[in-house]
Amino acid sequence: MVNCIFKQQHKQPGVYCVNCGTTKRKPTRRNCGLKKGLGDTIASVTKKVGIKPCGGCNKRRAAMNNAKPTPAYRDARLIYTSTLVRKTVDLCRILPANLDGVCGVPRSGMIPASVIATHLHLPLYTLLDGEPRAVGQGNRLAPGKNSSNILYVDDTVMNGYTMKRLQDLRAPTAAIFVNPNSELLPDFNRETLEPPHFLEWNLFNSFYTERMGFDMDGVICTDILPSQIGKIEPEPRYLPRNAEVTIITGRLERDRAETEDWLGRYGVKAKRLIMFPGSDADRAKPRAISDYKAKEFSKLDLDWFVESDKRQAPEIAERTGAWVICTEDGKVY
């Protein structure tokens, strides 16, 4: 089961879970209210009475989750940066015509703010010490001396705490994705989305990473063939740099030195680097890699796995019951 991830509430005592929204006086280890569906609910009950699941149980659990999903699991997906930009452009259609400028809430809010400012030909600001500060407007635009009608923009709204901070500015607000259960919603939004929010531009250096396992090729770096390791330099893709991470890769153990060298050069610190112990022939067997990743993941106290392959992702999810985020198709299994 997923564990709660607690964050401090803004200007209020206590903490809240970014997954299920539960509030408490202080963070404690607890099973999160976040579930995939009916299968997770039944699994939770059987676990409490001491029944250990078998392979068939895991398949039935996955089938029931898909048949009766929670809103969170039904809507869960990896939101690509390109999707954020496209939906930001869509949002421009419903914004008021009398805006003086656009102010992004650092850091992620600067992405949609810059898109809106560029699309509507308005000055761009960033929020610094509670005040809008001009960051650039090109040669043809200059911030007005009486820029009172500035739109304040964030990428997402989860609990509404940022929106509360913006209330004192008495200005219009917008966000692209909003949690429909948030305490306070912006004036304008593009899409309602149940938590958790998995954002391509944020996920890999967020509070989730310490409870995640990561595939290597196709996630942290671009995918290359096993025979190319040490011969071709893979390009960086998603670099988790804010904490030590767990990597479970289908790369063979013989490639450990090259893999560690690449991670070190790109500033990725591996708390665990778990590599396939067999041979090329072992690795080529059907489901060998996904079964291996699922087996190793199940030994660890983690909640999420990020997989690059859309065939392996559902296999890992079925065997472990974990939430598996697939970077290839953006689905969460």
C-alpha cells in the first residue's frame, strides 16, 4: 500500500498528505487513503487478517482495480511538459482582455506564465518577496507604471495554499490543472485533476523521489541497446538530483562500472543500483526483466516505480500492486 507523504501546512499547524489530503498534527507513518480501486480495498482487508497474497490474488487485484477504479487512479497519468504548454495556450482563450501583465509563481508557475505572456503579448513578471518583479518583456513591451491588473499563474493547485497567499494581492489568478477538492480554486483553470499530480517537469525532483524506484534506460537516460553500453554515450533524460534514489535496471551486472560513471558525471546519486544478475540469454527470456524488477522492488519499502517500457509497466504493477508510472505512454498502471 502507498504510504502518506506529508508536507507542512502553510501558516497553519499540522501537516497534510499530498496523495490523499489527510491532515494531522504531525507526520506519522500510516497507510495512505490513496487506492487504485476495489482490488486495493480488498487487499487491505485481507492483509489486516494475515492472508498473504499469491500470484493469482495479484492478478485478480489488478483486474478489480481496473474494473472499479477510484477517481485518482482513473485520472492518473504522467502529464508531459508539452501537454502543459498546449493546455496553457487553450487557457488563453478564456482570460480577460484587460490584463496588464502575467506573473508566474516560481518555479513551475513560470512555465505557463511565460507561455501566456508570449501568446497574449504581455509583460512577464515573477513573484519575489510577495511582489511582482519584471523579468523580461522583449523590445516592444514594457511593464506599465500602473500595472494593477496582473494575472498570477501557477502550474497546478493541489490544496489551495498558494491561492490563499495570493488573495492579499486582490488580482486574478489562474492554474492549468486543479484538484477539484482544493480549499480554494483560482479564477481560471484548464482542467480538474484528482491528486496525485505526476508532472514531467516536477516529478523527478519532487518529494516523491525518496519513495520511488527508477528504471535506468528510457527514464534517467535515453534508451540504448545492451551491446552499446560503454560504446555509445546515452543522453540524459530525467535526472533526479535532489536526493539519493533507487535504480532497478535491466542492465547486466557486468555494466556496473560504466553505469556508475555515467550517473556520477550527471550528478545522480544512487542509494541503490540494482542490476540484472544473469546473462544476455537470461535477460532475453519472456518477462525476465519485468519479473526481476518486480521481485527486487517488492523487497524494498517503496511505493512507486517509474518504468520506460509500456509492456513491462503493467506487468510490474500487477505483480507488486505498486503505482507504476510509464514514461513511454504517460499511463499510470
